[in-house]
Amino acid sequence: MKNLKVSMKLVVSFVVVLVMALAVGIIGIFGMYSINASDDDLYNYNVLSLAAMGNAREIFQDQRVLMRNYALNGGNAAKIEEYAREMAASEADMLKEMGEYEASMADPSDEDDYFEGKNAYLGDFASLKREVYEASLISMQDGYNAIYTDRAVNIVNTIVGDFDSAMSSNEQWAHIAVNDNTDLFMFMLILEIIILAVAVIVGLFFAFYISGLIAKPLAPLTAYMGRASTTGDIEFTAERRASSPNILHRRMKSAS
């Protein structure tokens, strides 16, 4: 920058600082956009799926209770029909929660446990509910005999295990997503701090450099004014270095 005029050096300095400030702003905007997108994915693919699966598990347990109510009221057709209506409403809620869970899947190929549990629920468990309902219409004992069989226990355990596995997998994926968001935030924060630090250092460098360029030519004049005010000597010598090795001297004298 030695061959540039002071005005051009000032312009260059401000441009450099402006570019670094723009870099900080652009990185900040990109970082906020990335974090917002990650938060949206976390909500759409993890929070919603966890809520839906939690509701599905609760509904499944409610249906098991309704099956016991069938048996407990064995032979009482009116009461069993009342519980059957509750079961129908519960089944509609289950299908709704399953739909919401499937809509929030990031990758259905990773949901083998869920689909296995879903198939068991729509197939074997639906058959078991009908069997318990029909047996309970005959008597309480027939109803309990239909519930407490090895086949019934295996069906229930399969669904519970698959739904629990799906819930656990989504919790792990949510934990990974949260960690990824945290890592992204820390990366953007560190990058912003580094760029700001560099911008401050560059700004201070140019400030001292430009102030030196301005102050250096004024040094002889300042010395002259100080000498004149203290000694009365008003002789002034100004030197300017030309492009050639010769030095141009000017002397100005004035008598008081």
C-alpha cells in the first residue's frame, strides 16, 4: 500500500472492514436459517412421532382394559355393547395416531418394528378382540378363557415390544438431532467469534496505520510550533522526498 495515496488507503481500509462485517452478517443469517431448518426437522420428524407413538401405546393399553371389561361383565350383553362402542371409538383414535406417526416418519425403511407391531394390531389383535367379545357374551369364564391364552399373551407382547422399540428408536433419533443442532450452533458461534476478532484486529491495524500516515507529515510542523512558542525561533525547514535521490530544501525566514 506504499504507492497509494492516503485517501485511497482510507477507502481500502473501510472496504476491507466492510467486507468482514458483511461476512459476519451473511454467516449469521445462514446459521440462523440452518438452525431453524434443523429445529423444524426435529419437530416434524421426532417430536410429532414421539407424541403419536406415546398416544398409540396408551390407546393400546386402554383397549386391553376394555377387553377385560368384556370378560368382567360376561353374560351382560347390554354392558358389553357399551364397552364395544368405547372400543370402536378407541380403534378410530388408534388409526388416527398411527396415521400421524407414519406421516412424521423420516425414513419408513427404519421403522420395521413399528410396521410389525401395526400388522399384529390390525390382524391378530383385532381377531383376539372379537373372540373375547363373543366369548364374554356367553359368560365371564369364557371371556377370561379367551383373554388368558398363550396366543393372546404372545400377541400382546409382540405389539408392546414393537411399539416400545419404535418409541426407543425415535427417542434416540431425537437425541441425535438435538446434538446435531447443538454442534451446528457452537460451530456458527465459534466462526462468528473468529471473524469478529479478525475484523477487530484488522480494524485496529488500519486505524493505527492511517493515523500514522496522517500524523507523520504533521510532526515537523508540530515541532516548529512548539519551538516557536518557547524560543521565538520561527525558522522553518520543510523537506519533501522526490522520486529522485535529490532532496528539495526550502527555507523560510522572517524577522520579528
